[in-house]
Amino acid sequence: MTTVRALVARLIQALLDIVAAVSGTYYSRKYAAIARRLGLARGTASNRRGFIAIQIDGLAYEHLVTAMEMGYCPHLQRLLQRGEYNLEPWHSGLPCTTPAAQAGIMFGNNDDIPAFRWYDKRSGESVVCKLPGVVMALQERIAAGSRGILVGGSSFVNMFDGDAARSLFTLGSFNRKHFFESVRGLEFLLLFALNPFRTIKVAILAGWEYLTDIYQRLSMALRREHPRTLEPGVAFLRVISNVIFREIQTFAVMVDIYRGVPSIYTTYYGYDELAHKYGPTSRIALRALHSIDTRIHQIDTLRRLALTREYDLFILSDHGMTSAKPFRHLYGRSLGEVLCALIGGDPYLNESGDAEQQGTMHVYYLVEELAAIERNVGLPLAYIPRTLRRLVSRRIAMSTEEARPLDLLRRSDLVVRNSGSLSHVYFNVSPARLHVSEIAALYPNLISGLADHPGIWLVIGREDEQVVIMSRDGVLTLNGSPAYAVEGTDPLARLPAPWLAAAQIERLARFSNAGDLILLGEYDVESGRLVCFEEQWACHGGLGGPQEVAFMAFPAALRWSLRHVTQASDIYPLFARRYLADWRPLRPTPEATPAAEPIADHAAS
């Protein structure tokens, strides 16, 4: 019996070898012709392993597990079941957004990227990480002194290029330096369009996606689920993201696998776009995820043929997503409108001759007002005016040389930049970052009003070298040490790892472009739902729920551990150490950082 089984096994292996040989010949000829038409040279065979990184934007570890259980990721599930791959969660850090995550993964540096959008008080410029010029400037800054993980490789449909030699639809290298590479990109699109079979396939998929979007939104409107309007162009944008780009980037990756490019990184955005509108585990979003899994299968099939070199395949996300309800839908006003109501209508006018004296008097009046508020509101909200009163009293005692001039004529000049459940608020009375005591002096009712709002969880500011986190239940003060001072109830106590959240908030609050105030939307642990400052029904950017925990599936033979990864930049050394020749770390690697609380506890919450 054993002999028969061995014979059958050998026959099956021989058959598989024949299929592999035939497939290899077919793909070699097919992609050789494509590469010639593109003017792309095939690399020489190499014994050095390359890697392919496929990023699924916005897919949380928790939601991936759910999707596999429901049968929406069959290929990835097979890789895990066969023991070829390990799947691990990792903390994406704060803010949990694509620019911060991808900068950390590709360059090991995501400092001073406070959100997806923010405001530069000194220059008066708004920054949005979907504009090529903005992302190019960011990449120039974060890449200084660091080698990207894609040196000599390719970047397709990413935010940053990781120092790739060739890129397509990558914001960080859009129209940058390499004119001829851009021309080849256009030729690549032309070649794609002239391929009859692929053109017909894309046309059918695009038409189906367009009609599906209209049907789904009409159906949900009739059932009055998540009130959304039929915005013009939304269905078209869905086709672009979820069909056109998906097919182009898959084709591009497969061409470069044939060419033997040493490193390839691509991002699929379709799931993220639909999850924002319909929810992370909605049938609509999960179907998009299934399509992505199918493309990963195609890429993996070609990778296994090793036409030019052996490749390691990585499947990962940049952050997760948490179910949410929009702030405006819950409270009838936007966050900015609430802020304006708390500040008051008319600008404050101060005579220039008496400015310093009147300003001092206003601060003394403020101390008295805060004392009255403290007496009237009672516990636990009394902690907030008491803390503010102490901070303001300290500010009064400061010397005039330390005081900063405030343009009180711009007292009502307010800038609000929302990124999911995270918001940065800027007051243009000064180009410098305002202290909590200065904000309280200008707007006595603002901070306590924000902390008491049911849609706002945390109000964060700075006072000298301290970071102050306020909520309706207590105040947390951070000063750069592991220990922190709590008055009342710890505002972060509802999280599974408060110490980690505190460290991430402190790091964010110390960024030069962070808001004068940083707000986080309310997070209900029982329902697992956030309040989102944008018009989204699932969001990321802040703290709370699955948005904080990304995933990575990697070859089991690597024996990597992501247990101590606390932000995206901790992922960079893993790739750099294995795939960049002569790489030396400029900062501590994940193994060198203090032991972190087991992420499994966090992911399961």
C-alpha cells in the first residue's frame, strides 16, 4: 500500500512539473513579447531573492479574518492552511493613515505626518496627501538620509516610490526627474488598451461595476440605510479605482516579475474606498476584497514559476478601519460649526496702545471665570477647568520675555482639518503653536465645551513641554516619561493598551504641524463604533477599534515576529535587513525596543 501511495505521489509530482514547464514556456514567450513592445529589458537571472509587496489599503487584521471565514479571500486562506504563510497583526501607529504608514514601511521615517490633511500655520498652506506636489515634498523630506526598500525596483499605484527605479501612478514620483520613464508609462497604457482580450475584459468589468454601484445606492436609499445621495461621478470614480487601476497594476506587476525586477510594491485601494461608504464587512466591500484576492492569486501563480529569480511574496495592509457614524448626521452640525458656536461670533478687538495691560487683565478675569466654572460644574467635569486654571495661573507668572505676541484681531480665524475620527484645529492668532493656557485665555468655554460634547472623546493640547489629554471624565498629563499623571479617570482607560495609546498621542502632539488642539471622535467600546468627522460610515486616522491593527502575511520560512511593532516604521528594518545590501540601521530596530503588550489581546478586542 505504501509503495502504491509513493508511486501515485511521484506521478502527481511529475504531472505538476510538466504543467509548470508548459506554463513557464507560455508565460516566458508572452511576457517577452510584451516587454519588447514596451521597450523594457529583461534582467539577467539572479540568485538573489527579490520581493513582491501587495498592500490592501484599509483592511484590518480583524476584518481579514472575518473575510476569510466567509470565503472572500480563498487564495490567502489556502496559503495559510497549507502552512506556507504566517499571518500576524501589527499596530499601525497614530495617525493610522496611508501616508504615515507607507512612509514608515518604505523609508523607516514617518515623523511629522500628523494626518491625511493638515495646516501649516507659518506658511498658511493647507496640506492634503492626495496632491502630487505635496507627496513629492513629503518624500524628499522623509527620504533624507534613508534608503527606500524599493531601490532598483518598481512602484505601482502607491503614495511614495520607496526609491524605485520605475514607477507608475505613484504620487511621490509623478513627473519627477525621469522623463523617459513617464513616456514608457504612457506606452504601457497604450499597450494595455490595444490588447483585445484584456480590453474586452476590463470593459465588461467596468460596465458591471458602474451599474452595480448605481443599483446598490438606489437599493440602500429605498431601504433608508446610511442616507447617501446619488452624487455625480461617484460611480465613475469607483470604476477607476476598483477596475481600471486594479487591472493595470496587476498587469504591471506580472510584467516586472517576468523581467526579474528585484523589488515590486503595489497598493490596491478598491476595498478601502467602498468600506468607507458601506462599512468594512459590508457585502459590497467584501466583494471588492474577493476581486483583489483573485489578482493576488494571478500574481502568485506567475511568481512561483521563477522565470528570472525567486521572489518572496508579502500581503499586508497599512492600517485598519472602524465602523463609524458621521458627526454631522448625529448632531446636525459639522465639527467646525460646533467650534464656532463655542468660540462666539464677533472678533475680539484690542487697542494696540493698551494691548499688553488689557491682555493681562483678561487673563486674571479668566482665572476667576474658570474658578467659577469649576465650582458650578461639579465632578467629574470639574477636573477640566481646575487643570486649565492651574495652567493659566502658571502662564501669568511667566516673564514678559517668554510671552508670545498674539494677533487678537484674528481671534476668530479658525482652521479645522479632519481626517476620519482625527481632527487638527488651528487658531491663526499666532503662527506659533498655542499652549492650552493661551487657548483657554482666548476662548474660556471652548475646551470644556469640546470635552463635554457627546461626539468628542479626547481634547489634546500642549503646555510648554507637557502634552495634556482631556475628556469629560478626567485629565492625563504626559511629559515624555513612561509614567503619566492622571486627575480623575484615565481618558484612555477604555482602550486595551492605554500606555501605548498615550505614547502615540504624545508623539503626534509633538509634531511641528500638529493642531493647536487635536480632537478624537467618541469611541463606544460596546458597539465598536466611532464618531467620524468626515462623511464616512467607517473610518481610520485616530484611535479605537480595528483601525489601529493592520496585518501582514509572509512566508513562514522567514520566522518574522511582529509582536513588538508599534508603528509602521518598525516594519522597515525587516525589509531593509533582508533585501538591501550593506544596510545598517540608523535607529533602534523593533527587537531593540522595550517589550510591548501582546498585540493579540488588542486585536481580539
